[in-house]
Amino acid sequence: MPESEAVRLLEGRLAEQAVEVERLRTETRSLRDELARVRASRDLGASSSAQPPSGDLTVRL
């Protein structure tokens, strides 16, 4: 395979990976926002002695 073709293929793969990284960053931001909402909601409804359930989203993350 000529070098120029190999370079084009690698550039294409790099571009695909850049798109995937951005998608993952967006998903991470969304999950962090959701986690903050869950924590805030839990904190508003919890008593001072309450413990989070074992299946709580914050425990799993």
C-alpha cells in the first residue's frame, strides 16, 4: 500500500476516534448532570441519619 493511502486511512480512523471521544465527553457530562440531580434530590428528601441504599446510582458509579 502506498504511503499516501496509508496516511489517508490513518487520518480517517483518527477523525472517527475524535468523533467518538466527543460523543463520550457529551455522555459523561450528561451522566454527571444526572448524578448531581439524583444526589440533590436524595439530599432534599433524606434525613440526617439515612444511609443510601446498596443499589443507589452514586454507589455504582
